[in-house]
Amino acid sequence: MKGQKSITLLILFVALVAATAQAQWSTATISSARSTLAATSAGNSAIFGGGIGMISIPPPALDMYNYGTGTWTSGSISQGRTWLAAAATGNVAMFAGGADDWILSVFNIVDQYNATSNVWTTNQLSDARTRLAGAAYGSKILFAGGMDANMGVSYSKVDIYDTLTMAWTTANLSQARYELAGAAAAGKVVFAGGQNLNGVVFNTVDIYDVATGTWSTDTLSQARYGLAATACGNKIYFAGGFDMANQVSKVIDIYDAAANTWSVDSLSQARGYLSAASMSGLVIFAGGSDNALASVFSTVDILDTTTATWNTDTLAIARCMGAATALGNKFIIAGGLEVTLFPTNTAEIYTVSSTGINQINTNENVMSVSPNPAHDEVVVSLSHTGDFRIEVTDMVGKVVYSDRKNIQSGSYRFAVNDFPKGMYFVNVTDGVKNFAQKLLID
């Protein structure tokens, strides 16, 4: 372990004591009205790319929201396309695949963004395909499945990019399919559901273990496609979609990636083509439609994972086939088809804050993280001992490090030399009180 030096900077923090979470919605406008776009977050930016508007040719549209300034900028990806997939880890974001049905083209293009250098580059998937799924964990970004209607092919291919080595490898799902969903937690990247070009709908789950590079399989409680997935803590949530009879589903399959166990819950309203993201301990599913697009919904289901309670809310504009991502304490959904089946150029932002915050007694509870910024190793210092859970989350809310420890020395060390550069949050709890501090890796 490198970097044994540490300069302890005692920083008073706050604990959420009988805190009440509050949230509010705001709206914004993206550069063009479009649906079937993709979204992800990297560094300090929420990124929305691709999609199709009123005309048949998809524009190379790109919109980026800056968390620090709260402002939007627009640009272009290398190729306009629809039904592409996006995923990010650390400061690297990728938009892969997609199609332009007007010219009967399916693409293998990957647009790659480095949030540290603010530079875009391009790469390629091993096969051109659309309606694929993306997910990422650690240094790995995966794009799985997809289809090419022109070739009459559904794909099982998985392209895996390692941000550390900048090299691509490939693998295969256990079943070729498209309109599947993917997310990652606790060292596992999981792809679930989907259908093939013969109309077969799958309950298949493929699980990639990032540490070992091995695959295993499991099953959803219900076969479906057009579902949405997001991860919070150690759990991955697969919600909604369309079943074997093309009927909408309200099922949520919940995979605990640490315990390797499943449970089932339900949305307040059955729907597919919905959007999902998680932040601040909240799992959010927004919008959606029925299979025929006869009904488009404004429903928002919100799970508070700290209290295990569900609440519902509504979007200002009902939409399906939009895209959502989370950044810091914000959930952002943009684009999609409205009730009229015209695309929208609106973005809706759900911002979470907390009240009822009391200052920690300096004689009893003090936490520090040093050095900060850090390169190699971090020391978490506490003024008291006991059993603690230590988690590090990135700006998107993804848990990138987790451990439980009986700390008797008053300090805890862990390596960060493999973490991508960027801003993180160190969260420590003894089961009663919670402590948090920002950590910059440079």
C-alpha cells in the first residue's frame, strides 16, 4: 500500500438527526425535442446523447448539464442515431451503438467522453447493433445484447472496455436478446430481460463478476422487455416492461448483489419504456407507457431505501422513451414522447435536500478524512471506537468501496490508487449516527 503519509485535517461535519428529506422539481430545455435518447453521468456532468425528433433522420444531438454551475450546454456526437446505450464509470462516459432507420443503418460507433480533459473521442463495438444495454462498475464499461433488424439478428455479444488499460474485450450473454436492461452494484454488472426477433420474451439474467471476470445466470420473476434498471447501494432494481403477452408489468425484481439474493416489489402503475436512476438513497422510476403507446404516463415512483418506503409523484409532462440519470443530489429526466406522441425538449430535475440537521457535538463525534485531495491512500479518523460501516460513493451515487469494521484505533485506512480521478463522498455510520465528507481523488 502506497503513500503512508497523512496530514489529519479535522473537519466538523453534520449528522442527520431526525432529519426530514425534502425535494423539489424544476424544469429546463434541451437543444432539441427527441425520444429514444440515452443518458449517463461522468465527473461533474449529466450527459444526454442521440435520439430522434419529428423528422426521420436522427440528429447528432448532445446536451450536458453541469452540476457545479447548474447550466446546460449543447454539442454533437459523431453520428446521429436512436436507441443507443450509455454507461459511465469515474470520469469516462460512453454512448454506444444505435440506428438510423431512415437510411437503414445500424452503427457500431462509440462516442467516448473524458470528463477530466473535457475531450470526446470515438471507438467501435465489435458488432453494429441497436437497442442494446449498457452498465459499468469499477474500471469496466459493458455494452450487451442488441439487434440489427436489417440483418435479422439478435445479439448475445458483450463488449467490455477497461478504462485503466484502455483495451476492449468481448464476451457473450447466455441468450441473444435486445431491449434488455443493465445496472451494476457490489462488484457485479447485471443484464436482465429482453426479447428476440422471433417475439420470444426472456426472464434471463446474466451476471458479470468484475473481480473474477466470470459470468453466471439467474432468472427474473417475470419475463419482460422494455424494462428499466438502476442500482442503489448493493441492490439492483429491474422495474416494469412488457410481458410475454405484450401486457404492461408493474413487477420490480430486486437483486442484492452482495448477498446474491432476490426479492420482488411493485410499481404503483404498470408500464414499460420508463426511465430510472438513483441518488441520495432514493430509487426513482419515472414516466412510461403501454405497449401500443395509447397511454403515456406522468407517474413517478420513489423508493427511500433508508426507510424502505415508497412515495409517488408526477412529472410536469407525461413521457415515455426518455432518458434519465442522476448526479449528486439531482435526478434528471429529459426528452421522450408526450401523450400526443410528439417528442419533447423538456428536462425535469428532482433535487433532494434535507432539513432538521443538527451540528455534531465536537467533544463526542468528530470525523476527518486525510489527505484530501488524495492519490494513494486515505485515512478516516474518528474520535470514538466501535463497529462502523464505511462506504465511498461517486457523484452519481454508485458505491465504489464498502467495508464493515470494528475500529478500535480510531482510524481506518483504505487504498484509492485505483479510483478514477474525481469527487467522492466518504460515508461512515455506526447504525445510529451518520457522518459524511467530500473526498477529491486527483
